[in-house]
Amino acid sequence: MTFTTVPDLPRLQRASPDLAAIIEYVLTGKSPDGAHSAEVIQKDAVDCYIDKDGLRYHVQDSRRRYPNSVIPIIMQIAVPDSLRTQVLDGFREKLDHFRL
């Protein structure tokens, strides 16, 4: 099973405290309470993409910072907090690193 085939990944992303507010903002335009929180969410939303299946990605576009860059745009799946340990353990196993 790959990470993108995790059952209910979009639901897990929406249940993750650090991802829920930005997903709600992108989908509905509703900002969280508090001026600072709203400002942070609005700034982060620029780099957020939600596909047709509801899966949230972070878009890394180096050309914004370095206009003459030839580095491609990278789509990174936003990992919900409930799966972060599993994902990191999987990387360690794939890279033959010992467990901490």
C-alpha cells in the first residue's frame, strides 16, 4: 500500500488539527477566529491545493522565490498527524536507517 492509497486520507487530513483550518479556509473561505491565526492561514493557503478527491497538497514552487530557477514545481501530500510516525518509520526502513 502506498501513502496515497490510505483509506480515508482526506478525512484524516481534515481531522488533523494543524491541517483542518487551512483546508476549511480553502474550501469555504472561512477564516479562523483571531487576527493572527487568520493571517497565517491566508498566507499558507497560497501554497495549498486540494484535488478532486479532497486530498490536500502543499505546492512548492521555487520560481516564486527564484524566478530564473529550473527546479520544477513539487506537489507534497500533507501528512495528517495521525500518520506522521508511520510515514517517518517507512522512510527509515526504505533508507536502511536504524530506528531511534
